[in-house]
Amino acid sequence: MKNLTYIEIQEEIKKLQKQANEIRAKEIADIIADIKVKIQLYGITEKDLGFGEKQKKTIFPPLYKKGNRTWSGRGRQPGWIKEHLEAGGNLEELLM
């Protein structure tokens, strides 16, 4: 086998990548066609596949309040909480 140069190898990579992309596109088209047939044949719905179902975000009621700002106590502490604590305050003072 001939020793290839860096540039020759890069050209070969480009050719192979193009071939791979073409093969992938054909395989995906075949797979999608097969899936569509099975979906129709079996009457599969989006719900059956778990699509279209949005997970409900859990909303937690606020536990802490200062002025018109509130915080549930979950997740990162907001800046106003950090400022309050750095100024010597404590969370119990902000409990609703």
C-alpha cells in the first residue's frame, strides 16, 4: 500500500464522509417509511409513543418574601436573598 500524504488522506476522508452521508440518508428514508407503515397498520398514536405530552412543571409556593420579591426556597438563592444574608440577616426573618 502506498504511503498517502496528509492532503490525500483528507481528500479520502471527504469522499468517505460524502458516501456515509448518502448511505445514512437512504437508510433513514427506508426506516421512516417502515415506521409510517407500522404506525398506520397498528394505529399507533403520538400518545402511545410519548409525544405531545408536556410534563407539567411543579410550581412550589413561595416561602420567603421581601417587598414584592418571593422565593420558594428551591434552586439557587436569588441575589436579594444572598444580599440579605450577607448583611447579617437570616432566612427566618423572610419567612411568609
